[in-house]
Amino acid sequence: MLAGTVPTSDEGVVSAVCDAYSSIAREGARPEYSEAVAEAFGYTVEQLKSIPSESHMGLSCGNPVAMAFIREGETILDLGSGAGIDVLLAAQKVGPKGQAIGLDISADMVNLARKNAFKQGYKPPQVVFIQTKLTQPLPVETASVDCILSNCVINLLPEAGKAALLRETYRVLKSGGRLVVDDIIAKKSFPDTVRSDLAAYIGCISGAVQLEQYRTLMKDAGFTDALFVETGGDLEVYKTAEPTGGCALPSSPSTKCCAAIASPLPQTNIGNLNEWAASYQIYAKKISSDNAAAEKSPPALNRWWDAYPKDNLTSGDVASLLRDPDRSDYVIIDVRGDDRVGGHVRGSVQWRADAFLGELDKFYDEYGKTKQVIFYCGSSKGRGSRCAAWYQYYLNGKGNTVSKACVLEGGFNGWRYPDLVDGTNSL
């Protein structure tokens, strides 16, 4: 059980939430519990069977995908994406020409979501998960998103964070874009004993605001047409849950009695949760005066690959490898196409960026046991970093810790060792 009081600073609140949900990501949740909660808040058995069981952890309070009317080719953004349940369901709808983006504060949740996406065969940029604080400006371009989802997350932000995030959602939505939020809303004013209860806050209750306050936050953000619908979900399901149509695991081997399946959320002593709060689904559209301002929306993520881990090596680092006769545990990959004027770093192997994503399986078979795989293009701010991100994503999905994706800083344009440059034509 998580004990203590809610931190007094906004930064402390955000940190406490991050720590709690990171712990849940690391420890996991019982599948029986997760399925019971998911079904209680509107996910169908078919939806849950279509995605990895680890992508839903019993942390939802609704099913925003069901009412978002997502269409093929759209760009979808999920705020507080957790282990990836709503992003993966949205990805099924947007298809290969669309994009589903998840943002979450917890590195552990982001890593788990990426593994779940890998299991489904999704690769960036179709499905992208980024670690970021939702209380800060979102790493998403203005007027670039068709639909924003959020599922039981906004209530976890401090009040100023709630307002800031809703303003950001209005900014990144395209004109006419829609917002579908499932959240917990307070039924009444909370006494200090409830408002300061850390377990109740982490459990999505004591951080909730009342309906009129939520309406004001939406209006102040620019959403003048927000519709609030109480869903009637039973919040007591968070405390314990039993799978649909049956009971939980036996409480002991010697009895047939059923034991409740423990929730990964911290438990509080404030009583029946339904007396304090209720689950709502909130719908809104961005109605802007510049409806026809942009014929073509910008990509939502200008450089999605920056969110994926990879090592940077200087020209000196790589030159030292090339000059060391005892080192053979690396390979240098030139991802340029026909723009290789001036030659290439000695010993480079060409693997064109425009074909790299489709050949990841083949590339991994060849270099999956190589310690350092060093990518470069002209400057390595684009193609080199992008291919490195794809490779590292693939390594993580495979659980491979032997090989590592690296990027040559400055690329070939920044290479300062003419004695370590080969031919000007083919590799």
C-alpha cells in the first residue's frame, strides 16, 4: 500500500505519479484483473484479444477508441498512453498510412508500450511512443493531429497541469479535430483528508475536479462545445476485480472459495469510491476561425527518431576503432543513396535508408551479434539517426542487449580523417 500525503508542489505531485506508475509497469498486473477492469469500462473481448495482454493493466476508466470514430490515414495522439492499449487499438484503425502516437511521463511505461507494439509488428513512425511530461509543451507540431485520446490521466495532473495540457491539446489539433477523453470527475468537494491522501490521488480519485470546474478548464483551453457524459462505470472495480463469468484464483489450495484479484493501484481508506467520484467521457472539437488556413497539415512529429535511444560517436571515436587492429566488434553503415560525393568512411557497408525499414529482419540476421553498429549519412541528423532508431527499436523488441545502435556525429560531412576515406563511387 502506498502511504503518505500528496506533495505540496506541482513538481512533487508529478514525480509521485511517475514513480507509482513506473512501479506498476515494472511489476505488471495480473491478466485476470486487467481484463476485468477493461471489460468493466467498455473494452470488448475482441478488442482485448487483438492486442498483447501486457498492453492493458487495469488502469483505464473508459474506452475512448470506441467513440473516437477513427478513420484510415489519420494521425492519433494518446495522452498518458501507459502500456499502449489505446494506441495499439487506434493503430489498427489508422492503418499503415496513418500514425498513432503515445505520450507518457514514465520511461518504464514507454519501454513496455514499445515492446507491446513490437509484438504487434508495428514500427515507427506508424506507431511511436515518446517519454515526456504532460505538464510541459507537447513535442507535437501545431495543427497536426486529427484526434486526441486520453484515458484516466488528466485527473492525475496538478490543477495548473490540467489547464496547460488542455491548452496544448487545442494547439496541436487540426481545425475540426476532435478530442475524446475518459476521466474521473469529482461528485463533491473533497475534505482535506481525502484531497491529501496520496493513495487516493494515485488511484485517480483525489486529483479529480468537479464537473463545472472541468467545463471551465475546457472552455479556457478553447473548447466551447465540450460534451460531458457520465458513463456509470463502477469505480470500486479498482479495489478488487473478478474475471467476467467466473471467479478469481482460489484463496488457498485447500478451498474452493474465490479470492479477489489484487489491484496494482494503491488502496485507500476513503470508503466507496463511487460516493466521491464518477467516470465520464468528454467529447470536443477544435472550432477555429482559420478553418481553411492550411491545405496540408505538418507531420505531427518533426523528428520522431530523437525519442529512441542510440549512442553518439564522434569522428575521433570511430577513427580510433578503424586504427585499432584488435577491434573487429563493430560495423560502419553508410545509409546514403546516390549522394555519396567524396567517398565514404573506410570499411563502410552501404545499406540505403530508403530500403532499410523493409529489410530490418535481414539486417538483424547479419549484424545482430555485432557490438557496435554505427550509422551515418551526410550529416546524420536525418537518415543516419532514423535508421539507428529503427535498429535499436528492433533490438529492444528482440530483447537483444549484445548489439547497440550508434550514430556518427556530423556524418560524412563532418569526417576529418582523409586518410580513412575510401573510393568516390560504389562501396
